[in-house]
Amino acid sequence: NAGVTQTPKFQVLKTGQSMTLQCAQDMNHEYMSWYRQDPGMGLRLIHYSVGAGITDQGEVPNGYNVSRSTTEDFPLRLLSAAPSQTSVYFCASSSRTGRSGANVLTFGAGSRLTVL
Amino acid sequence: AQRVTQPEKLLSVFKGAPVELKCNYSYSGSPELFWYVQYSRQRLQLLLRHISRESIKGFTADLNKGETSFHLKKPFAQEEDSAMYYCALGSTDSWGKLQFGAGTQVVVTP
């Protein structure tokens, strides 16, 4: 059981470049979300999804796009990278079914992005 | 608006000493409170949730709705408790997304 898988683990971009951070989960979780982790600011929600075909913005969505074409995958796209997007990105998933409940998140290992 | 405040960025304690991590929240609805922990080179993971009222790894946390607090406590810190701890707020109105505090780095020295 792989849980939540994020790729790549590390990435260096130049300002203006675009890229996609991949996130996949194999637990059939309906909820998926992307957070960024910055020192002194904790984790901030970028985008989230309550199911395939449904996405919504979080606290810091500017500069990022998401889509949820399948239950398993939730990629995060940076359209034109900026140095302010240098961060560690975490994907998470959860489900209302089962014992834990939808607010107990399973996290990926993180993707460290540097924008020069 | 939801807000989670963790006033301490860094807590340095000696092994065997008590440790308390403070967390205050603001939310007008029915909150769910959590403590998540990130050990070095490991994934962020759930430590405690208020509704389970458990003790995990010797840690406890009590939700005080009057003071809007959810402080994390352990009577005797161990070196393996060194980690980053995040307090998080969720709700039953908006499943699957949490508001996190800024985090508290705990360093336990022998």
C-alpha cells in the first residue's frame, strides 16, 4: 500500500518556467489537497478537491492550477514560476468513510521546489 | 475566519523535563482540533485528535472551548520527541481541509 505518492522530490526551476507536481493516492480517498510549507508560516492550503471533477481554492491559490480527472490523481501546476513559490509542497488525502474521518490527513513525502 | 496560533517557534527542553506546546484557535462553528508531528526525514503524521481523548507516545491534549485552546503536554520529554509539531483546526462544515498553525520546533537535549 503506497499511500500518497508525490513526484518529483526535488526540483529547481528558473523564473517563468512551468512545471507540474504529481500526486497520486491508492486509498480511494475522496478528499485531496495541496499545501505549501514555509518557515514561520506553517502549512497553507493551496487547492483542494472533494472528489473527481470538483476542485476549489484554498488560502494561497494564486499562481497554481489543479485538476482532478480521477479519484487517484491530483496534479498541481505552476504556470509561470516565481521565486516566491520556492517552498516545500505537500499533497494530502482523506476520506469520510472508515474510522479516521475526513479531517485526518495522510500526507505525501513532500516536494522541495526552488525557483531561481 | 479560522485561525490557529502557536506562539512558540522553538521549545528547547532537557530530557525528563515536562513540555507543553501552546495552541489557541478561533472558529465560530464546531471545531475539530488535531496535533500533527513531523519527525526528521519522515512524513507529517497525525499525533492526536481531540475527539479521541487518547494519550499517544505519552502526549495528551485537552480541548478547552472556553479558552479556545488545545495545548499539547508531556510530563517527561524524551530525545525521540524532537520534531516539528503543528496544531491544526478542521470543521464538519468543510471536510478534508485543515487550517494549520505556524508550528513549534521541539528540541530535547540529553
